[in-house]
Amino acid sequence: MKQVLTYGPHAWNLLKGVFCIYKPPDLNMANVVSSLKNKISNELNGLEPRPPNKLEFYKEYIDLTTNKVETYKKEKIDLSDHILSVGARYVPEEIGVSYLFNSNTFMSGLHLVAINTIKYDIINFKKTRSINVYICTGKFGRATSDYTQNGITTQRKPFNHVSLTKLERILSIIKCNHRRELIKYSGVDDIRSQAAYTLASKGLLLNSILDLSPPIITDIKLLEFRPPYFSLEISAVNEFPAYLCQVIHDIGADLKSCSHSISMRRIQSGPFTIDHSLSSAEWNLGAIIHNIHNVSRPIYLQAIKEYRERHRFLKSLKLSTSQPVLSLTNERKDDERAISFHENRLTS
């Protein structure tokens, strides 16, 4: 049974942690953050506010019967702290809301949002090397300037020659190329060493990836092929939406045609899935607090615990994986560098 919140400061103290939301497509993430801040501040101001502070002062008086100076304490309300003087107790600008992984207007699906939490907690979760899983739908026959359906048409080509066998072959090549990159950026100097074998046998190559590595696709599956449309399930780390759209574009180019992305939906981020997320109709104070403490926090703490265990094991192997961790604000600023990296790999 959910606890009914009636006192504003109690609700404010509970607003600290990570929660999951489902972002609809064609919605800017900045607008999502602004909407969350406004809704939370409005509902907090609708609860019982904190009473104004009290001023304490002491007065002295002379007791005429004893001729002694007595002191007594008196309190009164500090009018400068009254809600009628300072306005609403909670304003959107004082609520710290940020999203953990890259997003853009085109992408929809699961998003992890941190509220009133310190940057150290965010970096800790990003260091767990969570695999993000996407459902990407592409369309053959048209290429656009930004590789999405919203871009300007730059090229048109026929796609009648594209078959299921050819498409699966291209996906296998992409998967093999990225597996080589996974080994390359895992911090293992010699792939034939005992350390490399230990990492591969225990499935820890992904956890030893350097922080400055380019986007790496760990798995790519064909879900549906219905020309001109095709749907892929892409699992990746260190990725960003523009890179995944570039992958869809390159698949069309490799098949002697062209293609663009018409939808992109994140369905999983590490241990978090869509089932843990709040729809746009549930973006309210009570649902967010419930998601933070009863849904997301146990999963978050378990992910951090497993990461620390893996980190101790990797440290015992003495791998060269000590790279500076990217902060949330500096992550993936140069998207074009990673996109050009993918282009060079496909042409080589």
C-alpha cells in the first residue's frame, strides 16, 4: 500500500535517486526535464508547506519585589521567511534533474533520470558498462541528411535486389567487426595471454572496456524483414542515437541501396527494462517517489554491487584499464568522430 504524502519537506527528502521513464518519440529531452521539474514543484507546493522560521530574542525586566534583573525568552514568526513574502517553497530551478544516457528528439523508450543526486552516483552507474538494447526500424530506398525520416532527402535508390540472405550477411559482418573492437578496447595487450582467456571465459570483456572507446555493438539481430521496412534489435555500449542511425544508413549503402531510420526505441538499459518505467501519464510526485525507492533503488544497488565485485576481479588481473571516467556533461561531445570511425571500419 502506497503511503500518502501530505507534508512537503518529507516528500522533498524522498526525492533523491534514480527513476525510469518512458519518453514518447518526437519529444525533446530538455522539454521532458522541464516538464518533470514543473510537475514536481507544483505538487510539492500543493502539500503542507514548511512553517516559517521563528526569531528568538531575550528581554530583560526588573522584578520590583526583589529588585533583580530577570531575563525571559520570546519567540515570534520571521515574516521574511513567510510564504507570502518569499513565494512558493519549491521552484523548478532548485530541482536537479538530469538523464543518465544520451538521447535526442527522435529516440523514444526507456530513459534513466537522476533527481537531486550527486554526480558521483551517476558516474558510478555509468561505470557499470550497462548494455543498452534498442529496437531500430529502417526503410530502404531513401537516404536523408540526418539519417532519420525527418531529414532532407539526399538520395534515392532501388531496393528490389535486397534479400533476406544479403541483409543477414551484412549484419554478421557488422557483428564480427565489433567483436574485434571489443577485444581491442578491453585493455588486453595480448589476445593470446592468460588474462584475455580469463576475461573471455568469464564474460568480462565488456566490463574491461576502456572509457574512451568508440561505440561498440555487442549484438545485432534481425527481427523483421518486410521490404522496404526492416527491424533490428541492437545491443551496444558507449553508443548514442546519431551513431545508431548511422548504422541503419550504412546497412543500406552496403546493400548497394540506401536507407534511413524511421523509429528508434530503447527497451533496456542494463538491468532496467521498459516494465520498470513510468509512462507520461504517470509523471507525478507519488509515482516518481514510489519508482525511486521500490523499483529502481534495489536494481541500482545490485548493479553497483556486481560492478564492484567485477572490478576487484579485473584489478587482480592487472589490466591497463585505468582511464579517466567521462562525466555526464562531457560524454560523447564529438559525435562525428565516432561516426567517421564506423565509416572507416566498414570500408576497410
